[in-house]
Amino acid sequence: MKNLKKTATLLILLFFLFSSFGFSAAKASSQKKGKSYSRTKVSVKVVNINTAGIGELVTLPRIGNKIAERIIKFRKKNGKFKRIEDIMKVKGIGEKTFNRIKKRLKV
């Protein structure tokens, strides 16, 4: 009978232990899924399209090596950009791409 009481007590303790662990794991997994938000500021680098090299230009969304090279070639051939909107004259940069990157551009 003593062994039965010990076993029952042990099972009850294990049940509570696993129950509390399961609750903690559920809480942690919900935080991993993005349900917990923080208000940290992410610094976004502004790129000068008249002086930027390929390395800086490719940090812009949707700008890869080829388009970065085209921007530099366009700049060498036509001179400095007067407005950021002039970047749409470069082949491969349309209105959709421009709208994605315009907040990160300067002349």
C-alpha cells in the first residue's frame, strides 16, 4: 500500500510538472511565431544614387548586380541624376520598383 501511495504521489507531481512545462512551451512557441511585438527601430540606410557603388546599390530592394551596373553605366553616360524619379530611366526599374525603393534614395 505504501508503494501505491508513493507511485500516486509521484504521478501527480509528474503530471503537474509536465502540465506547467507544456504551458511554458506553448507560450514560448507563440512568441516565436511573431505574436509578441517589440518597438525596436531598424535603421534604414539612404543611398545616394549619384555616388553609390554596386555594393551600396544592391542593398536596395529588388536591385541586383545587373541593375546596379546599369545605374552606374547610365550615370556615367548621362551625368548625375537630378531627381530620384530619374532612376526610372534605367532599364529594369519601373514604377513598382521605384515605389519600393524611393524612401531610401537621395541625390
